[in-house]
Amino acid sequence: MKNPKFEIFSGVSDKYYFRQKAKNGQIILSSQAYTSKAGVQNGIESVKKNATDIKNFNISEAKDGKVYFTLVAGNKEVIGKSEMYNSMDSCKNGIESVKENAHAPVEDLT
């Protein structure tokens, strides 16, 4: 069993991202691209603040029938998006995992 955590990493074009990992090492939430490390750190703080309220999670269905969720801030901006799930139960378990692991430590991989 691994420890839950947020990972900050860089991608193409000098953009920064975060991913939230559960205790099993699975990625449960992925961010948009940020132009600065400070921006991505603010995104993680926003997860920690907004993941406690179930009203901030929106479940959607993709064209192929799989489901996913997004976590939004008070201004309704998307903070992060989940993976695709084959069932609604799995998607709801993913939401619970984001909530449970919202205060995980941050590891900077940049």
C-alpha cells in the first residue's frame, strides 16, 4: 500500500500539472495545465478546500457510456477531472477517494 499524495509535474511547453493519487497508487484526479508552479500549487489548495463538499463534484457520461467526474471551485471553474469509469458505483468510489485523500502531502517532481 502506498501513501496518498499530490504530485506536481511539468509537461510540454513549460506547463505544470498536478495529479492526486490514492492509497493504491491510482490517479484519481488530474489537473488542467498551469503556466506557473504557483498556479498549480493554488490548484492543489483548491482541491483541498473544495473536495469536502459533494456539491462541488459533477458526474458526466461520455459518448461511449463511461462516466467520469469533475471537481469544481465555488466559481464553477473545473479544478480537476477523473479517469473514465465503467460504472456509476466506481465513479462514486472515486469521488469518495478524492474526498478522503484531499489533505495528502504534495510531492514536487519538477
